[in-house]
Amino acid sequence: MEKFENVTYFNHPLIQHKISILRKKETGTNEFRHLVEEIAMLEGFEALNDLPLEEVEIETPIEKCKTPMISGRKLAIVPILRAGLGMVEGILALVPSAKIGHIGLYRDEETFEPHEYYCKLPSPIEERTIVVCDPMLATGGSAIDAITMIKKHGGRNIKFMCIIAAPEGVKALHEAHPDVQIYIGHLDRCLNEHAYICPGLGDAGDRIFGTK
Ligand code: URA
């Protein structure tokens, strides 16, 4: 796989271990959901290492001082519906005051093309670091469309976080949005003829929500 400067792969053993459990077909809904949250939190810890800090005056038991704090008003988490919702709590655990937007896209079963049906973003979106999340980066179509929509609304500082990616999706997303930082838990082999990631974990939305 070609190397791209704006792509980060997490090779931390905890992330890799948890992804392996996610992949197992016998992993049930409850465990799957918790693992998605935990992986999102571990990835978020690294992906948010450049969050802006502001000096805030506080008082310790000893004296007043100025100390750096993250302003949650500066972060927007934007899950791509519906599987992206599974990652939100994990990132919120790190930055509880972050605002949350939503983007809804569905894939045409025949062409695999994404269609938008919902977009609601916290304002002022242009001033925020935006973390777009979707556990699976397959063809890249949904991520590309979602990020295009966010840019149309004025979003500029955009990161994309996923758990599993196919090489086809990474290349397409990088080419469409070279300014976006991409964070990937594990790079898989390829897409199959139904645009599922191989070996992947199946349909992430169905596994998070217990649907079929
Ligand atoms: N979306 C999923 O949930 N799984 C895949 O393998 C590809 C896209």
C-alpha cells in the first residue's frame, strides 16, 4: 500500500487486540458496542494530540494560577450515521463537552454510491476541530461525501477516524481530501464484490445495533 503523509495507522497492541475480538463472528452486540467505544477512545487519545489549549485561571489549595485546559467548544464529533454513532461515546469520554453533529448517508445497494439524507452540524463549525467518525472505511464514498458536506458548511480543520479500512478507501479519501488527517485502527486486505472489507468484521451498523 502506498504511504500517505496524512494517514496514521495505530499499531498499539491494545487497539490491535480489541479489533481482533471485534472481528470474531461470535462476539455479541453488547461486547461489540463496548469494544467500538474503547477503540474510539484509544484512537481519539492520539488523534486529538493537537487540540488547542487555552490558559484558564484556577485556584489550587495553595494559590491562584493560570493553567492550560481544552475548550470543548472547539471540538465537534460528527458520526456518519448510523455505525459512526458507536464511536461517539468513546471520544466523548475524552472531551465530554464536545458538540456533536450528525451526517446521514445511505449506500445504493447496486451502485454502492452514497446519498445524503441528513446533515446537522454544531456552529460555528468553521472554528472547530472536527472529528468525522465511521468504523469502516470501505470504498471511501460515504467519508468523501460527508467531508464534502462539512466543508460546504464551512468546516476546515477535519480529521477522519475509522477502525478498519480497505486500501481502496484510504486512497480514494486521501485523493479527494488531501487536507484531512486520516486515523486507521487496522488496514485490511481489500473489498469484496459487495464492497465489504475483507477480512473485516461484517456490517458494523448491524453488529453495533443488533440488527440484521
Ligand atoms: N460497511 C461495513 O459495515 N462493513 C464493511 O465491510 C464495509 C462497509
